Amino acid sequence: MPAFKELVFSGVQPTGNLHLGNYLGAIKRFVAMQARSECIYCVVDLHAITLWQEPAELTSQIREVTAAFLAAGIDPARSIVFNQSQVPQHAELAWIFNCVARLGWLNRMTQFKEKAGKDRENASVGLYDYPVLMAADILAYRATHVPVGEDQKQHLELTRDIAQKFNNDFAGAIAEQGHGEAFFPLTEPLIGGPAARVMSLRDGTRKMSKSDPSDYSRINLTDDADAIAQKVRKAKTDAEPLPAEAAGLDRRPEADNLVGIFAALNDATREEVLRDYGGAQFSAFKGALVDLAVAKLGPIGAEMKRLVGDPGHIDRVLADGAARAEAIAAPNLAAVKDIVGFVRRR
Ligand code: AQP
């Protein structure tokens, strides 16, 4: 595999209730990646409509996710920030990848099974095809690294399968047209840290999720200090004090989750947290967690609210980012069309 220029890509859906899992598993890590790589961060509105979205609500959610990116510390002058539907190459490449990906591969995707539920016949074709569009999002930029939460691992594997099959199927044209052995990189998922999978505050065996009907299951990025305090205090726990070592969190999903959240908010490891709080009762630990969460999330929530009050500014950031994104994606798509054998205007 030839060396590809390091490029980071990731996205968040504008589907409401951005929560601590989205922040710790993804957005906080997007911010950190800016120091070492060129980064492209996308509000994936084409993905959002795989489930019904009220149009006016979708518009405001696109701006809210953008506000969250900026409030968390993504610098739109350094990184590219845009919404997916403004760059047509995502949908165009997705179609070509639809003809590369195999039905059997998509049939294995667990997120489709979870989201479609029992009424699979009534799910949109887009929901089924979601992972192919995700592969196109990443590979339109030939991105080498994708920071995501653990729930996206299977989709990233599919992205690698699609890249590999495209590189093999078109190996002759890729070489003839001067791209060497491979046109697409085998993108590396960046999944890790103590909050790769933040769990519901009501049930430590279920993922914290935007669509959970209970608002007490998650901390939203826009929650104020009182809401954060109430949710943490009501979070489900067990009856034992915290263990002294991380191994003691095995089979204690709620304790493991709260310690992982504390660790991720504090840029620490579970071991370091337990060095300070091992043996503590949950009442004391939850108090410290409330203080930490309010200190870290309060300024982000306040800045998000300020930014959404200026939609003109947000829309200019998205337009500028879309133009810069398209400047990378358009030549890549032109090369893909040549490789596939299409005739195109020059
Ligand atoms: N609980 C989580 N822990 C860690 N990371 C998470 N992510 C989502 N939930 C957690 C990561 O956040 C990024 C953006 O996610 P998304 O908006 O694209 O969609 P999602 O994964 O479908 O988010 P939700 O909250 O789980 O929504 P619903 O309820 O609709 O299913 C991704 O990197 C994701 O891994």
C-alpha cells in the first residue's frame, strides 16, 4: 500500500440531543487531532434524513452541531467544517460505491438491524445504505484516519472493504492512470480512550444515545449546571464503594461508566481516577463528577447558545468549509470517474 498523506475526517449527525457520548467519544477528540493533522469535520445531514426529520428542525440542528464543533474548540480557519449536503461528491461517490459494496456485507451491519427494528420492510433504503455513504464521506477525501466512538467500528471495517475492493477491481486503470498500486487508503479507525463507548446513565449496558426516550439517560451538551447535577445524582449505581483498581470495575457496568466519564473529562485513565477515589462511596464520587462535568461542559453549552444566536456566522463557516472541502473532493471524484471509465467534460 503506497503512503497516503495523513488526513483526518469525521462526522456527526444533526439529529438532536448532542450528548456527552458524542462529545467524549468524538468531538473532544476531533479538537485534539487538530494539533497534529489536517482535519475535515462534517455535519452529516444526508445521513440524518435516513430517518424522518422535520425540515425546520433539521436546519436548526445542522447549525447546532456546527455550534458544538466551534464551542468545543474546532478552529474553522485551521480545520474544514461544513455540512455534507453542500458537497455533491459525497452522494456521487456513494453511488459508485453502491456498485462496489456487496449486499452480503450490508446485511451484516448491526446498526441497521438496531435502527430498523422489527419493522424492517418499512425502513428507508437510505438507512440500509448508510454505511456506503459513510465510506464515500471518508474516501472522497482519501482520509487516512477517522476518530469515532466504538459503535462505528463495523462501519469503518466496511469502508476498508470497499476501498480494498475498488483498488482490486480497478487495479489496471489505477496503475495506468498514474495512481500506483492503490487509489484509496485503507483508513484507520481511531477508537479509544476511556470514553470510546459512554453508556446510558439509567442502564450501564446500553449506549448513551440521542434517541433514548429518557432525557435522564444522557447529559446533553446544552444542559445547565442544575440539569447536569440532577442527572448525575440520579444515575444508576450499585451498592459497593468504588474499587481501588480498574479490574474491580468488571461486571459493574454503571460504576465503570461513571469512572470512564470522569477519566475522559479529566484527560486521565480509569486507574488514575481510582487512585484518588478507590474506596469512596458513590455519593462523594458523584459530587466530584458533577463539579468536573459542570466545569468542562458549562462553557461549551454557553458558547453553543451564543453561537446559535448568530446563524449568519454559522452559515458562513459552513459555506467556506464546503468550498474548501469540494476543492479536495472534486479532483478525487474526477479521478475516480476516469478510473471507472466514464466520459466526462474537461
Ligand atoms: N455513547 C457514545 N459513546 C461514545 N461515542 C459515541 N458516539 C455516539 N454515541 C456515543 C459517537 O459520536 C459520533 C457522532 O455520532 P452520530 O451523531 O453520527 O450518531 P450516532 O452514533 O447514531 O449517535 P447516537 O447518539 O447513538 O444517536 P442515535 O440515538 O440516533 O443512535 C460518532 O463518532 C459516534 O461513534
